[in-house]
Amino acid sequence: MSENPTPHAPATAESDAPEAIRTCAAGAPVAQEASDLGATAVSAATPRRGEPMFPDGTGPAADPAGSHHERRIRSFQPRRSRVSPSQADALRRRWGTWGLDIDGLSRIDLDAFFDGRPVVLEIGFGMGEATAQMAAADPDTGILACDVHTPGQGNLLGLAERNGLSNIRVANGDAIILLREMLAPASLAGLRIYFPDPWPKKRHHKRRLIQPEFIALATTRLAPGALVHCATDWEPYAEQMLEVLSAEPTLENLHQGFAPRPDFRPLTRFEGQGLDKGHIVHDLLFRRRDT
């Protein structure tokens, strides 16, 4: 997801997200608007150059794994700027209970973290609106949403709070370290990777997330029957995804080639704009074999 491989595809997919959920759940706390925030949140949103965004530990760390673990080829570009006051406020108030820095130092107790729900790992969630929609539609499934985009982390936590979505947790850092060091074998009920950065230049193809080594690692963390769902609007990358997933012996394709978009994946505003421009979106649905 070296650092979390955050999906940031070009054209339609870079900021891919549906309309935000607007109706708050009954009794759910509502985050303050930016105009109501004090100086603390404003300061967190605009740190001086070289200063940590959350020096008191109330938000995501800039480099949670530090030098604890080996580096690898980056498959994402960290982005921590332009955090709005409301996003910073949500991070400060909710990070301690709903946030997780991927430091690679200990295993996560998913049962405790998600109150016994089955857990799906989503790698890269942009601004989080699609994640929030899926969480609202399936409250009995936990979503461990992994990204390094600080504004998106704050936005997703704000959406979860305003809409009473207790089944979302936000992980900050490298998804490779998360999978390798912090998740137990066969602990996940699913894996979602929507519109990852396609790294279109040939010399950058090695940076693409969906590679044989990554899938081999990820499948060891999937329980039998777990669903792997990928989507991209970059056709050459879609072909690579299909090839890599099909070659993994522990996975079986639920369709002959690409899959139709399942109802549970929201059709987003940016995806719709891309479709209007002639972009082709490919979904892939694979299942972890029982043996």
C-alpha cells in the first residue's frame, strides 16, 4: 500500500469518490464546521515547513514505521498538505479510538478493534466517501481503510462520525508492512483495491501495487472464501491485474475474465465523468480458495 500504496489513478480515478453521505444517523455526534474551530485545529492544518502535523500524537504520524522495517519500491506518493480545519479536528478527536499508525511493531487484534465483525481491508480510499457508503450499507462488516493521504483520513473519520459508522477504522502507513507484520494469517474476510495508481510510464511499471509478490503476501492474510476485488480505469493495468490474479494458485476467478461492477461498489462521480468520456472501468472479483 515500502509506504502504503495509495491508489491515485489519473483522469477519473485520482480523486475517485461518490457524493458524500449527507444524512446523519440518529444520535451520531456531528463534527464542528471549520468556522467553529479553535486555533489548535487551524494550526494543525497548516504546519510550518519541517514541523510535524500532529506533534502531540493526536493524529497520524508522518512516517509511522520509521526505520523499523526494510524499504521497498514506492508504489504511492505521500500527500499530507491542505488539511482543512474540519479534517484536522476529526483527526484530533477520533484518531485515538478509530485510527492506527502502521509501525509494524505488533499484531492487531482485529476482533477487539472491530467488536468481532469480519474485516475487509481496503487499500487506498481517496477522500473516503465510497468507503463510508459501503460501511453504511453493510454495518456488520468492519472496514480497515489504509491510506497515507492525511486530508482523506480526516475526511473519512468525519464521515464515519457524522453518520454513526462504527465499523470503520483508518490505518496510516505502508500496507505492505500492515500485511506482513501486523495482520495474522487468514484474518481478513476480503481485500479491496479500487483505482490504484497505474504508473503508466513503462519505466514505472515496477511501482504498480498489483504484482505477484504482493498478491502472494496478501492471500496469506485472507480467510478461505475471502473476496478480492480490484477496479481500474486504466486498461493496460487491468490486463496486468487479470494476469497476476489469475496466476495466483490460491485464488479463483468468479467470472470469465473481468467482472461486471458489483452493486456494493458505489458508482462515483468521477468514475461517471470518466465513463462519459469513454473510459472503460474494469472490475475483477476473485475468491480465496478453501485449500
